[in-house]
Amino acid sequence: MPLPDDLQHVLTQIDELDRAADILVTPLSDEQFHWQPDQGRAWSIALCIEHLATANRVYAEPMRAAMDAARSKNLKRRGPIKSTVFGRMFASSMEPPVKRRMKAPAKILPPANGTRTDILKRYHDAHASIRQMILESADIDANRATFTNPFISLVRVRVGTAFHILAAHDRRHLWQAEQVRKAPGFPASAEATAGRPHLR
């Protein structure tokens, strides 16, 4: 059975984000991937993507529990995803270009290591989990399935809203990663340096 349009929309976004990350990272050297702007004080492209992989995994755990609880209570789908006003505002606040910087919670600060292959695999694996939850949401009420925000304990989030938040958060940090390539001092590619004359 085809997915309802609202779920297909978020599924398409996850697929597009997977492709965007690959397009961003594939042409980079390891030096470029791990290079940090602002004299090493700002996040590298590697750290941006590692942060997304970690955040998506952490967010997915309570989402999965909320979906299981909704299924056990026989909360069947009644219609498309509908976010509250606060939910829409929160998702919108995540969208690039970044207007207000936020400090990442300690539990999703990215580690300062990891190969490009490992980091990208973690990112895509987290997306695979989200993709599976989107598919499984077709037979539950994703508006009544709610969970406690793992970073703001006083806030409950609808599973349907969470799909939009995760996609917007991904776009935010992939945009941030793209800005790293434009930062002063970003290492030149091997192809660019190969064509330069050697100065003696």
C-alpha cells in the first residue's frame, strides 16, 4: 500500500538528506572533512554529521517507545500529521539559514574522532531507523503517540512532529557543514594544490 502523502513527504526529506550528505562529503579529502574553522573552535564537517547521527539516535529511542505504546493501545491513524503551534515553531526554528545559534546538549556533543566511513555509516544507519518508523507510522495515530523530549524534560512531542523536527535539524547542520567549506583557511583540494607551481 502506498504511504499517505504526509508520511511520504517526510520520507522523501530523509532520502534527500541522505543524498545531500553524500554529495557534500564524497569529494572532500580527510583533511578537509576534519578541518575546524575559527582556529579549531568551530565544528568541522565531520563533527556536524557526527552530531546529527548521535542526535537522531537519541531522539529515535523515545519515538520508538511512543509508537509501540500507541500500537499497544490500538491508537489507529485518524488523519495526517498535525503539529501544535509550538511544534511548528520549534521545527521552523531549526531550519537554515541559522538565525540563532543554540548550544548542543551534552549528550549529543559529537566525539572528536572517527573516520569518514564510520561517521557516514552512523548517519545513514540513524536515518534507516527513522525511515522504518515513518513506514510503521502508517497504521498508528502519530498525533496521539507522544514522548518526552530527551533534551527538554518538560516538553512532550508528537511522533509526527518529531519527523519534521529531525528533518529540519538535519538541514540546519548540513547547512552549517556547507559553510565550513566557505570559511577562511579551508584546506585546498589535492587537485587544486597539484596544479600550483612549487615556490622555492
